Amino acid sequence: MKNETKGQITKSRVLQTATKLINEKGFCNTSVNDIINASGVKKGNLYFHFPSKEELSLAILGQASKDFMAFLYDSLKGERPLERMSNLLDAVWEKQTKTKFVGG
């Protein structure tokens, strides 16, 4: 982690923990207390970074979108368009089957 502040580290830990729990249990079955207990942060710290569970879920979706777009971009390898598309589709299929289509 490159010179991250304590707050940035806490925010990142909450995002990672919440993402994992929501992927495993679903949004409705994951409580804020579940996230607090699993991440080890205090309730006030969580709410400082994310005023509500809904705001936290939007941050999770935003990060997942960025990560997936970077993954797609990195998968576009090859000289010809058809080769690049084939490599992209192969990479997506491999990733999704490896994770059993959980987590985006």
C-alpha cells in the first residue's frame, strides 16, 4: 500500500470485507454488524466512510466495475481484432468458471 493514510486503509478494509460477505451471503443477509465484526472496525469508523449500507453497496459496485473494466482491458491481447475478442472471451470464461460465477 503506497503511503495510504490510516483512514484509507480502514475504508479499503471495510470495502474488501463487505464485498466478500455480500458475495457469500447476499446483500439482504449481510448486516452492518456482520461487516463490523468481520472487518474489526468500529461502527463509527464504518459510518464515517459510508453513511449507510446502501452507500457502501454503491462503493462496492463502483470498485467492482473499475476492477472488471481493467480486467477486460488487460484481456484484449493479440494483433487482430478477432484474436483480441477471442482472448477476451476466453479470459472472462476462465475467470467466471474458476469463481463459479460468484463475485462478478
